[in-house]
Amino acid sequence: MLSLTDLPQEILDSYERSKVRAHELLSEFPGLIEVRLAPNTDLFSAYPDSVIWIRSGVFKSFYARKLLRFYGKEDIVVVTMAQSAHCVLSEFSTQIAAIPSDAFTRFICADPSRMTTWLLYYAEVNLVMQSLCASYINEDFKPSINIREFEPGAVIIREGEQPSDLFEMLEGSALVTAGTTELGEVRQGEIFGEISFLTGQLRSATVTAKKRCLVQAINGSEFEKIARYRPALAYRLSQTLAKRLTEVNERLRKACSIT
């Protein structure tokens, strides 16, 4: 997830290409050291004059207390100086690699191919930021953002519970079970918990994290606002519901053929 508003596919493609270029560039940096950050660490305050390579987790970028965008795995954050109006932070522990700006500059300038990669990366990121700025003009959308972290083995949804949220898997994967029966898997980018969320019935299955998961929880009061500004989310929800209906019909067909 890059932002709270839907962006053109070409912008999302540019964003994904920027991640590839970031990995291509910084994976070559000699002696790169990754650091685990505590929750609510502001990159601008903790690492002034640095180039930050995000290795895991999701960061929120704020300017003047307004949420601008999200940074995730393989993104680069360039911190020129500490700024009170600008902060980039995560609500849970994350992992980064921090490179002093002067060391990064020497590394880039030492090889023309690196400079080319950096310029291409910067062009992609600049295009993304311009699109984000355009999408936020006259924007009054101020949703409550609830991103949760689950370690492997942690229960995200428990069978029999009263539903309160719809979930979007931002990072990781989870196992879906009913009783002792394995029903399937939730993967990155998928919506889950939608049936009970929409019907109000008790949860019909348990969802357990297979690996570390980052999940966005959307409650009923926020769903309408988020769906209005992220129609792609509503579309994915419709696709998920159609898939569930197809699976139920297929199980009924097989059951009838047996009897």
C-alpha cells in the first residue's frame, strides 16, 4: 500500500520499479548493517543526514501532521536534516539500513552505472510523489488508520468471535482453518474477514499468521469513507465475495454429485 487514494496503474508500476532499482543499488553497498528499530522511532530525528533503506515494516510519512504516504520494504527515505514539520515513523518494530549521506554520495559517484541507476530511481520516485500531490489537492479525507502486526502463530481472527473489522493483508501470509480443517491461505494484497463483517454473523473460521504479518483493520464506521476514496478496495472486496460464492457453489455441486 502506497497511499490512501487510488493511483493510476502506471504510477503503481513506477513505484514497483523504484523498489527494484533500490534493491539493485543498495544491495551492493559494502558493509551494509541492518538495524532493528523500536516502535514510534522517527527517521528524521533518529537518522539526520542519512539515506535509509527499509528492509521490513511499514512507515507513515507525515508533513504538518497530514499523512502523505506509506513507505514499505525496499523503499529509500532520504533524510537531509531533522525537520519538526516532517516525520516518518512506524507504530511497531521495523528493520532498516542507515547510510550516512557522504558515504552514500561517494558510493554513487564511484561508478557511472550506479549513478545511472540512482537517477532512474529518482525519476520513478519523483513521478510517484507528483501523482500523490495531485491526488491530495483539496483532500478532506482523514480516516483512522489501524495497522496491526502479527508474529508467526498469532491469531488474527478467531472462529466464533463477534466481527468488528474487515482486514487487508499488507505483508505476509496466514492460514485459514475451521475447527481442525484447513480451508486455505490469505496472501499479500488479499481481503479477508469480509463475510462476517458484512453480515454481522460470528466468525466462521480462524486466521493464523504463517509468517510475520502486517494487516490493515477497517471498522464499520471507516469502511464507507475508505471505500469512497479507494474504489479499488471495494472492487477487490467484490472479487473476493464472488470467489467465495464460486467456491461454495463448487462444494455444493460436488456434494450433490456424491449423493
